[in-house]
Amino acid sequence: MDTTEKAAGRLLTGSAIQQYTKLIALVKQQAPQQKLVLTTSVVTAGVVSLQGDRARLLVFADQRNVRSDTGQASYAGTHFAVDAVRVGGVWKIANLDFFTS
């Protein structure tokens, strides 16, 4: 969690900070109770648009949840859009759009 939080501090800006804070609070609350380890791996990402210092990407990822107390695992694919901005020569995530069905 520490590594993830440090990366978020460096790479997030704008509304993505609030989105991350909300999501990570839920994970921190549920993970210890459920003995849950969540791993998300990006499978592929593509640039949808690029204009100057702004970009929109579509990301496809695999998520794996494992309960450390039972070893029960579940897998799911996910996809979401990322709005990024270049700040001081560094690309940062400004917003995340999660697609729900």
C-alpha cells in the first residue's frame, strides 16, 4: 500500500486525487476484514486522443482478488478511460472514467 500511495502522490492530479482517495479508503477498510489482496495489471493501453499537453487513453486490465485466509481467488477483466495532462514535462493522471454495465 505504501508504494501505491507514493506513486499516486507523484502521478495523480485534479479529480483523480479525490477518485483515488475514495477508492483506496474502501480498500483499506475492506481488505483487512476480508483478508483480501487485490492486484490489478494493465494488459494493454491505447491513446484515443492526444492534443498538446492533454491525452485520453483506454486501458484494459486484469484484476485478481485473493483471500489470504481461504486462498479463494477471483479474476475479472476491467476497462476504463484515463485523462492525462502533462505538467512540467511529466504526464499525470487527471481523471478516471470507469465503465459500468
